[in-house]
Amino acid sequence: MKIKKQPVISWLLDENYKPSKNWEITVPNIVNATHVGYLSNGIKWLNEIRENKPNWGLPELLMPSFEKVMQKSAKSFYSIDHQLFQEFTNDEVCGILLHQQFGTVVYGFGENTLYVWLFRDVDGYSVLYNYFYFTSTPENVRQVHCWPTLTKDPQLFNQQSTDKDEIYSCVANLLICYLAVKKYAEVETIIVPAKSKLFVEDEIQGYKHKEKVLNESGQEVIIMDSRWFVKIINDNDIFVRGFFRMQRYKNDFGEWDKKLIFVDSFVRHGYHRNAKIEDDTIEDNDGRTR
């Protein structure tokens, strides 16, 4: 896995950054002038925020095990979505997330709103291909604010229409769940220094996978990892799947707080064993697998 140098990251993290070439941070070269204007305004708004010097932190890269935790814990946060929005707004949370599907995700909370900029790396240029923002009502209903025809532009999005319509909710779910797990769960972080490579042992349900991470970004990058649920409990009787829940506890100051915990799968009169990867292949009648 290679983490490339991206102008938008350098620009956000270094107030003295000087681009090596013109228009390093730009919008796509597309026909629709309205879409160009909308995305250009998105960059202008991001620049205004940058001038206020928010604490973006280091770029963060998700490992598969961390996304596994996010997927399993997502339902735990649906009923407190508005509360999470308020917490992240009060904390002025912002950051840069490196994601395999969505590219470089720049995000920030303000006035109970989540602002999102999605960048692609194209030949060394940081190209803004989507910009939008979300609010959350006290009834935990999210409201998206975006340019309505942007995802219908074939020069920007060439996937199936269903995927295009779901991009906003997918990104919002990703960020809220990611930040909630990061805040409430016991996770591990690994810092990859600039201009270095690191072998990371990522563990998913007992399966160890070595991933070589090459950091060519020009700055340190944090790898978000989680190895804290690698056991399951099984039996042949009544099996209960593992699940996440918010657990109340007293912190070091004697105050009540909460954190996300994972309750292992269990059975009555069961036994513990190491988790293992399930084999999803299906054998056809002719002996072939699929």
C-alpha cells in the first residue's frame, strides 16, 4: 500500500506551503459550468476554513480490521446520531481520512453541521470531485445539502445510478461511525514516519495479514488499527453472536462516561477458541468453486 504525496494534504497541514506547479488543488475539467462553479466555491470555502488554522491532525489511514469494527458497531450509533453530531461539533472535530473507495476525505464539524470535501489524486493534482454537508435533527434524521445534479454528471461519476445516489449517506455513515469508534472504542494507532515503509500486521478475527505501507506523502500518517476482538465463543447448542454496546463506566475523575465495548459471541455451556476466517467458496456440481 502506497501513500502518495497529495497537494491538498500539504496545503492543509502547512500554512507556508507553496505549490510546485499551478492549479495543484483544482476542480475537474468538465463541460458543465454550473458544476465547475459549485466545486470551485467548495475549494474557496475550504480555503476560508484553512485560514482559521484548524487542528486537522495527521492524515489517518483505515486498516481492514478497523473498518470491520466500524461495520459491526454501526447499529449502536443510529439512535444517538444527533447526539454524536453535537459532541463532534462542540469538540470542533476535523481531519483528513485516506479511504480506498472515496479517496482523500477532508471533513469538519461546525454549527451542528458536517462539511465534507472529496478529493481524487490525478497525476499529482488534488481534484475536488464532490463537496456537500449534513445536518442531523433531534429525531436522528440526517439532511443532506448538495448540488442535486452533481452525481448525475457522467464526467464525474460513471458508476451505476444506485451507487451515485448512495454516496452521500455512505460517506456520512463512514465518518460518523469512524469518529464514534475512534472516540469510544479501545483502538490502536500506528504512526508511519514520512519517507519510510512499515510492515503492519493487521488482524481480523484471528487472521493475520501483513501489509507493507510505503509513506511517500511527505508527512507522518496515522494507521487506524483494531485487534481487540480476536476471540469468539462457540458451541453446538444455542449460539449468540457477538455484538457492540455502549458501556457506562467511571473515568479517572470519578465521573460517569461511556465507551464502546464488544461483547463476545457466547453459548450456554460453551468454550472459547481462536476465531478463524470463514470459507465463502461454494462448490458446483462439477467440482468447480465460485
